[in-house]
Amino acid sequence: MKKILLSAVIIIPVLALVIGGTIAFYNDTETSTGNIFTAGSIDLKVDHAYASYNGQECVGSCTEEGSNLILNGDFENPDVPSGGWAIFTNADVGQTSWTIESGAGLEIQDHAAGNPHSERQLAELDSDNSSVISQTVTTVPGQEYRLKFFYSPRPNRLAGDNTIGVAIKVMSGTVTLISDTVGAASVGGPNTVWQEITYNFIATDTSTKIIFSDGGTNNSYGGYLDDITLKTLNCSYTEYTNGGVCTIWGEKDLGDVDTFWNFSDIKPGDWGRDIISLHVYDNDAWACMLVKDGVSAENGILGPEGNDEEPDGELQNYITFFAWKDNNKNNEYDAGDTALGISTLGDLGSLASYDSDNGEFLTEATNENVGLAWCAGQISVDEYTIGCDGDTMLNDAQSDSFISDLELYAEQVRNNGEFSCADVTSIPPYALPE
């Protein structure tokens, strides 16, 4: 019996050696790699959409400069047979300069169903199916650009079959500078009818992606696109007749040179209108308007001021504001808009607050237009008429000045349900009471 057991002990190691090569096949290892926690973000962008002073609107003059940043915007490459057409994919990007984001590809025609805007060829974005094409160009943050192209409905087709959608996106995330759709308002005629479409925008990154997509019915009959250009703009804004700096700008991050108001000779009864547009990205957010670091100066005592014993100037107490939500975005206070109230310049930040106190916040990728009407004196609102009484501005304001920063602050809604703009005591840094 001992001999048998001993033999069994010897056999077991031998068997282990024989099957050892197959033991690993019965093991199982599961690995979770690349686990990441990434903090969310808030991106608030602001534009000065409209400004006027004593009824004179702020209008800029912009000229296009430099070469076209878009390659093959006239779709003359590659060459296709006269009277014919061809579809090009990403395998042909070296010739077309356009990336196919989705769809069958870029269809280029040479008088196949209508005349191009110029030269010999044009593009259609609904070949076998709806397609999306793009180009990414190098841009300078803060620089203004003009995108221009020509659109025509495809001849002999219904209007709904001919729409081209256009969107411009900044490559550093999902920020959309322009998102719009253009299309035919009527049935396509016997030949092309070209319409020039123009958009101005301010780049926010070193690269900007230009995207064109077919927005009509997916039926192989799309609208036509030709002569796309993207050029740098050199914009200048003249001073108002009564003095003051006239500045407006598109959606961007604000910098030291972005001033909403710069007036050096305010008189009683002077008035103005401004539209500030707020855009928040990445998260829904509360938003506040804050007047910060205000400096009020007397700048000497003039005779008419009498014995003014105040150490600081009084001007900020005489500049009054009326704020409203320009819901219909027409730069006027009228039916459908929401009144926010009246305040002095120094307390301007109390008017435009999107916080839990008001039960409102900015939603991701939407924009809100806030109208600000100001008066050198007492502002008044009678239904939808805004008035300005300069008689309430007294002599003690002569030569006075008030300089301050107007800051706009955003904080995410999630996990901050009780946020109040009244709690934001200074920015930056952000100091909230405990």
C-alpha cells in the first residue's frame, strides 16, 4: 500500500509538468485602465451687440485684408468633365482641400444642372446622401474675420430640397461662434440664382473650423455652394458726434481694451442705449453683473459747484440706468421684453442677476441679451418709452468722473442651488461668505 501511494505522488508532479503549458488558458484577468476624474468648466463669453449715444448709433467700418484663408473655395479642383460631375472623398483631400466629416462626399459639378457663380465649377452637398465638409484654418484669438460664400437653390427643385446649413466652430472644445441655416424661399428656377451670404466673427482660438452641411431633404438633390472666402477684417469705429468712444464687438472673452462706456464730456440730459449679450458654454450657469473697483473723483471745485465738501465726486449718483431683457433681440425695449428695474451707476450690478434669488440661470449654448439704457439725470420708463430728465443733475457733478470695471461672473448651477449674486463680494479672486 505504501508503494502504491508513493507511485501516485510521483505521477502527480509528472502530470503537472505535462499539462503545465495549458494551465494559463484557464486563468482570467480583467483590467480597467485610464480611469480619469476631470473637473468641469464654465466658459462665459460676452459681446457688445449694440450701442448708441444721444440717438447716434455706433457703427463700425471694416475692410477685408490679406489673402483668402480658405483653400479651393471656388471648387475648381479637381477638374471634372464639362457638363458632368464627380464625388470626392477623404482619399482626395489633397486635391479638394476639404475634409469629409460625414456623408457620401463632396460633389463637384461643371454645368451639370446649373451655372456656377464664377469660373467653371460649383459644389453640391447632397450627392448620394447629405454630406458635411470642413476646413480648419489658423486664426488669431481676438481678431475679427469675415466668412463669405455664395448659395443658390438647385434649379428645378422644391425649396425644401435646397438648403445648405453653415456653422463655424472653434476647435478648442464645442464653442460655436456662428450657427445658422440658409436656404431657398421658393422653388428653384430654370437656372441658378446666386445669393451672397456674409458672417463676421471674432476668433477665440488659434484654429477655427469652417463647416458646411446640407440641411435639406436627404434625396441626392442639394443646394449649390461656390466662392467661399475667409479674410481678416480691419475694423475702425469713429467717435460719437458729441464725443466718446464708440465700440462694439462680437462674442469673445473680454480683455483690458474692451470698454462699454468711455465718455469724457457728459452733459445733463445725455442718454445712451447698449445691448450686452451673454453666452455660457459647457454647463448651465448663474450669472452676475458686477461694478468693481469704482473710483469717484471730484477733479477740483468749480465756481458753480459752490462749497462742495464731499471728498469724492457725485457723478455716479446722477447717472441712472434702466435694464431689461431684450427677449426678441431687436435692440429696443418693447412688447415681449422683461423689465429688470432702475438703478444708479454705482449700483448697476443689482439689475442684471441670473441667480437663485430670481430663479433664473443661463442654459448651456444659449445667449441672453441684456439692454442697458442710461441717462445723465433721472431715467424714467412709461410703458415702452424710456425718458431722461437732465434737470435732476445738479452743479455739484461738474468736472466729476467715475471709473470702474464692469465684470460679468458665471458659476455652475449644479451643486450651487442657493447661489446669490449678492454673495459675490469680489472677483477675482472669488470670495464668498462662509
